[in-house]
Amino acid sequence: MKRIEWLGTSLNAVRDFPDQARSLVGYDLWLVQRGETPLDFKPMPTVGAGAYEIRVQAGNQYRVIYVAKFEQAVYVLHAFVKKTQKTATTDLAMAQARYAILMKEKAK
């Protein structure tokens, strides 16, 4: 089973989710760690190749963007509360920036 690497403030963001949302995100990440498919997800090619978004509805909409294409770990790039129908450009930019840093580290 792959370990989870939390990038930036993603772990603190998930810790701030309400219990139900945190539990659902935890289960979906556990599935990803095992190489399985999360319950509700979609590819995020605008973030980078191999990036996906876990989608959880527990009152509000909660999102976790991750990359699991590497053998060593599942990398959680960003976690946030989605407040509008379209994902905010600031959230996409944050995930893209962390993805770029991860790819730079992997290239070393």
C-alpha cells in the first residue's frame, strides 16, 4: 500500500473539514493507496498529467486533488471547500504550482 504525502497546507485543510467529509475523503484516499478507484472522482488534466480530484458532498462540496502515478506515494496536492459550480482559479493555480514543484523534485 502506498503512503500519502501531503503537500503544502493540504493536510491542515482536510483536518478542517467536518467529520463526515473528512471520513469520506479518508476512505477515498485509502482506496487510492490500495490502487483502487475512489467513489467519486474526475481527472484534472489542467493541473497536470495523472492528477485527479476526489469529490465529496457532505453539506458543502469538498475537493482533494492528488497524484497517484508514482510508485512511492499518493501525493495530495491541494484540498479545499468548493463554493461555486466552477473550481476557483486560485484553487487550480495552487494545485498546478504544487504539481510543478513535485515534478521538479521527481526529475532530480
